[in-house]
Amino acid sequence: MRLEIRGPAARYCPRRRVQPPFGTNRHMRRFFFVAQIAMLPVVMGCGRLAGVMPQGPAAPTLEALARTVATPQGYLAQGAPAFFDRENLFKAIDGMAPEYVSYGCVALATLEWTNPQDAQEKIQAEIYDMGSALGAFGIYSRAHTGEGEFADVGEEAAVAEDAVELARGQYYVRLMGPLDSRPVLETMARAVVSHVPPGPRPDAFLRALPKEGRVARTERWIPDAAFGMDFMRAVLAARYRLDGKEIELYVAPFADEAAARSALSKFRQTVGKREPRTASGYFPGFAYADEWMGRVGVFQVGRQLAVVVGYEESAALEDLLRKVEVLQDMTGRAARYDSRSRAGRSQPVFMVDER
């Protein structure tokens, strides 16, 4: 019997028949079986090579997480946790429900405790299941201005004398209490965090934004309708210091350069009454004056749109946009725009590689 090598291995071998090293099919089958068994530890230990990411511990369900929150000392619980889904979320947060749903919120748990000495003194907890770590980061980051106080709780928590808020994995947590309740709220926040495995760190979502000159804690993720335009979806934003001044940079991804070019045209048509003027420089774009935002520049950078609030033509800005262009290619696998159906609606998603 002769063995002919076929399949992927054939490209590395001369196209000729070779004599098998053993005399029978039985010997060959035994050889390959032993070889496969020997290779199992290697394959399982190299999940990345096999395309399998190692899995961490599973996050608790929202119901399980809510029931781990202990009653703060000196307070009485006002019943069991209350749970809301997308259909009745408005009953808990009224006019804010559409915004939370746009970030991916699938459910909410609320808890309340009162001071038996003063019924008006309350501590409240809101735990949102945002459906993904990106959604939790997005809703947490939407109110950041780069100012205020932050505490080392989980990845990070924004704190005030009467509130603590943080994102941990797929959960966004808000704790609110009377003035001077910060120590109690921080203790509660640490207890919640201890039950939720950490998700991707914010930097995993921000690879499309250059690091140099970026103002810390000003990064945001806007799921849709940035600048009031439906086609501006999955937008990353941050403030930058350029030549001693601050600007805001928004980066919107598109499927390809043709789609980005079409979006640039749509953007210009939308702001047509503000008399946009073609901007000079390496990247195609235009600039216009806005009553509230001041000078705004809009540029096509490869398959992305870059919107600059506080626009002034400068070499530093040109350099920043070139870095955006470079990162576009470097992050093609780490963060790409996709549209997926989630609970009956199309949602923009960044696919995150945590390497």
C-alpha cells in the first residue's frame, strides 16, 4: 500500500507517493491516534492559536446580585428588590428609559432602605444589567467631564458626598444617599464589586482613540444618533489638549471608505444651513460654526468620520487625525463596527479582543 499526502500538508511536500513508515493501516491508525492524544495538552493550553479565548468566571444574574446587597447599618430595608425589564423600565426611571435602552439595558433592580429615626432619610441602589461591558462603560461614561472625584472601587468609581456610581462587567451601579453618606455608599459599592468578575478594562474599548494628549476620564461611547444624526453610531469620544487648548474628538466607524464618504456628504447636507466650508489639509472634510459648540470640523479618515469640536486648523490637529488613521488599521480586529439584532432592534457593537 502506498500513501498519498493530500489536504493542507500537500503544499509543503513534493507531489509524489511515499512509502508509509509502518506496514499496515492498523499501525497507521494507532500512530495518529497516539499523536493526537499527545497534542491535546498543547492545543488546550494554546486557546488563542485554536481561536478559543479562555473563559473567566461567569457573572451572577441580576436577581442573584441584587440579593447580595446587605442592608446598611442603621437602616431598614423597604421590602424585597424590585425588578424591571425593557417593557416597564419607564416605571422606574421615567423619561430616561429610552437612553438606557439605547446603551443596551436589558433589566434593572432597585433597592431602598430608610432610617428608622427619619423616614425621609433614604439610601437607594440601582443595578442595571446593560447587556455587555461596553454598554455598562458607555452609560457610566456619558456624564464624565474629566472633573469630580473618583475612588478605587473596581476599575473606577465616580463619587460625591451623596452618590457613588461605577461600571463592573455588564453591570452599571448607582448608589444614592443623604449628604455625608459617601463612606457607607463606598462600602456598599465594594461589596457589590466583590460579587462581579471584572470585565474588559476601558482601554480595551478605546483603541481607536490616540492616547497622546487625551484628557483622562473624558472618554465616552455613544451608541447611536451622535449629533442628532441616525447614521452616527457606535461613536467614541474624548477631549484632547492641543497647543495649550482643549478640543473634543468624536470617531465614528463605518463598514468601508465608501460608506464613510457617504456619511461625510450626509453630515454636510444636514448642517447645510450653517454654511459649511471645505477645510484644507490632508483629509477631506469641512468646517462650520455652531451656536453652542463653536467651530466644528468634520473629516473622513479612512473608513471613519472624525468630528472635532473646537476646531482650529493646525499641524497638531493634522497629526492627531493621522494617528486616528493609523489606529484604524491597528484596531481592525480589536474593535470593528457591526450591527446585530438584540431583543428586536439593531444594536451597534464593538467586538473587543482583550489581548
